Amino acid sequence: MSAALRALRGDPYRLLQELDRRLRASRAQGGEGGTDVWQGLAFRLGERWMVTPKDDVREVIPPPRLTRVPNARPWLAGVANVRGSLLTVVDSGRLLGQGPSTEQRTARVLVLNSERLPAGFLVDEVAGYRQFTVSEQAVAPDDADDAAGPYLLGGFAREGRQWPVLSLHLLAQSDTLRRAGW
């Protein structure tokens, strides 16, 4: 820690302000001639790893207690009361052809960052944020049988692994989700 920051130890508010100022200055300098970086949240559906844009996810929560919806498609896991708001939870693996979520301990729900569409997407595991550079950008796998295809924004390749980018917003606004009932 620099001497200037050590001097601010007794004043936490000013210390946070200084750290924020330095972070903003660092980002501004990095954006001028530095590499462009894309950040997304990494998650797993079955054996397939994917990322979703950072701004698509409001929060990540453990799977809540669900109430099944009568006559709903199998991929509609149910609805839940999350902090007083009704949240529709979709089994993403089942919807996108990866099979139903079977992971109990590592399963999480990605809550869509939308006030208008209260939806959560059940995934088998979340691995945190990943940053990719422009040089790692790759075309998303073009598989005609891939149910995720219409919702992919592209992808990245790193160390032999493909990271398709799944748009939760496109998925939430799809006709498929609008036809959740039989």
C-alpha cells in the first residue's frame, strides 16, 4: 500500500474515494490504447460451459423453493417467491437440449437483469466472471441441432475450450418462453 493510501487508513470514506479515483483513472488509461476486454459470467449446463454477458445477470442465487405450474412445459421448473417478488424459473439445461439440471449442490439461478421480465435461469454450476480479449473472439459453434443457436451472440476460444455467449435477454423474450403452457 502506498504512503498516500496508508495515510487515509483512519478515514475509510476518503480511502474508498481515493481507491475509486485511482481505479477510474486506470480504466481510462487502459481504454486509450489497451486491449478491448469483454466480461461475462461463466456457467455450466450439463457438460457444456458457456458465458452470458455481465449485464444480463442481476444476481446469482441458490435455487429457491419452487411451486410447479400446472400444464407447463417440462423446462419451466416453476415459480418462486424471492424477497417478495414472483420469479419464473426456467431449467436452462432442459430448455436448451442439455438435459435437466441434476446438480443439487452446485446448481444456481441466474436472475435476469430486467424489471419487466422476472425470470431466473437454473444452471448446473457458476464459475464466476471471465474476461476475454478481442483476439480470443470466435464464431459460436454452428450446429443445426443446437437449441441454443438462436440465443447465441458469438463466442470465444481459450486454451482449446469454446465459450459460446448465451444472451439471457434473447432467451427471455423468445416465443419459446412465451409458450410455456401446453
